[in-house]
Amino acid sequence: MTSTKPEKCDHPFAQFVRILARGKRGSRSLSEEEAYQAMTMIVNNQVDDVQLGAFLMLLRVKELVEDELIGFVKAVKDNVVFPQNLPAIELDLPCYAGKKKQLPWLLLSANLLAQNGVSVFIHGCSKYLQGRVFLNEVAAEINIPVCRSWEAVADKVSQTNFALLPLEIISPQLHRIIELRYHFGVRSPVHTLVRHLNPTNAKAVVQGIFHPGYLELHQNTAIKLGYENFAVLKGEGGEPERKPEAKTKMHMLVRGAPQIVEWPAMQAHRQEKLTTLALDELPKVWRDEAENQYGELAVIGTAAIGLMTIGRADDTTTAIEMARTMWDERAKDRWFE
């Protein structure tokens, strides 16, 4: 009597790895539906770690395309529970890059906008990379409230027009993948995906990225996701923060219509890179206890981008003037209150 071993079938996720791994001639990008199915399995913990690593790095080498990014975002939105009863949010700021050359002045821009009636929601990750500071740890060090639940977000937005929530609360699985940067040595496509989460369905989204070659990808993705008000720029350190010394090209959606807007440089000289980030300088500059010309320009320039994206200003000159007036008239004794 001969015995036969039972035939092993491929793991259900193997089909998606196979599509990407068939070599130069046989490989192809995922369709939107395939990307949706793959990310659905990932966020529902139905994928082995070895498969996840192979999948993410194959995408990284191939480079993410529009259909894949759209499918991934839709899968997360359909499979991760986002809140339904929050106060209306005007501006979503995804912050996942971390800072190492300049302080995160965008935090002061958020406070400035919040003081002027703009509800701002920031989501980001905890430290996953040495040599950079991330907003969650910055906030904890300089007494900016970090929410630990959606209920806390609702309370903070109602009270102060501002809330910051870590990704680990929004999606523990996506947070875990972000932290795999330590093992991969490079970022994965999930770093691109999380910028499009907009978990509160905010009226407008401003994204910052590292590589200008991705500006059109993000703009086109925003169009297909149905965003009405959107902006993406090559931000300082990859965050949604204006670099005062550089001309800034911003890809936008204004009431759903694509535009490209160019902002002139705000200072003539190139800013010196910092070797250490003294985080306590942020509240000092806000309270007028320290002077930092670059920081003030970064705050004003970043706030101006927010104002233009939410539709409070129709052009760059008006937006800068509005933001500068807000800065000059800010309540210096109100620190995220």
C-alpha cells in the first residue's frame, strides 16, 4: 500500500506576492481590486510576516503606482473603524516622516490656525527611526496634549480646535508595519498610504513628502478618492511644513479641480542645518521668549498653505498676509489651549 502526502495549496496571500515576483518579464503591478484584497488581508492579520516582508519590499523596488495606492487606501478605510460622531475637522495634517534638520515648526502653525477658528487634526507615528524626532515624542516633551482615544479627540477639538492622535490608536497593524522600517532598512509603501487616511474626513488635507516625483501620484490619488480640497508639497524633512528658503511647488485640488501653485521663497539665504533639535525653543518662540527668524517664517508659511487649502485665501499673497497677521496677533499665553 503506497502512501501519498497531501498536496499543499498556496497560502491565499501568495497570489499577490506571485504577481510582483515573476521577474522582469512576468511581473506586473497590482490592479486596484488586487491591491484592495491584499491590504484587506494585511489589516485583518491574515498574512504571515515573511509574506508581508516580501510583499512590501517587492512593491518598494517596483515603486508604487496609482491603482495600488488607491486600492490600499480604500481597503484601510473599509476595514479600520474610524469615528463617526466627531466635531467637524477642517484640516488634516498627516505627519509620518520625522524631523532631523529643523524643528517641527508645523506644530506652531497648527496652534496658530486653531486659535483662529480652524479645527486641525494631526496623526502620526511614534519613533521608528534613530536620528529623527517624531511629533508624538515632541508633544510629550513640550506639554502638547496627545490623545489616546477617539473620545479624547472629540473633546480636544471641541475645546481647543486641535487634536493629535498616534497611528497606533488608529490602526495598530499599520503602526506595526511602519515600525518594520528598523528591520527593512528602508521605508515601505505603507508610509505613502498613511498620508491618505484622513480618518476624520476633514474638509481639507495637506501632505508633505520627500521626493517631488511623487507629487502627481498623490494629487491623482486624491482626485480618485474624491477629495475636494487637497495640497501636497515637498515639505521640510518630508513633513507638511513650508521651507522658507526654497520656492515651493504645491499640487492642489481646489473644490475638486487640480491646480499647481508656486510659492516664492520667503528668505534669500539657505538655512543652516541643525545638529541638535532644542525642542524647548518651540514654546519659547511662541511666547516671544526667544527669537528665531527661520522658525517664524516656517510657521507663517505653513499656516498660509493651510489657509489656502481650506479656502480662506484665494492666492498665495493673501494667504501669507493673513497668516502673518495671525502670528502678530496670536495669544502668546495660550499654548494649545
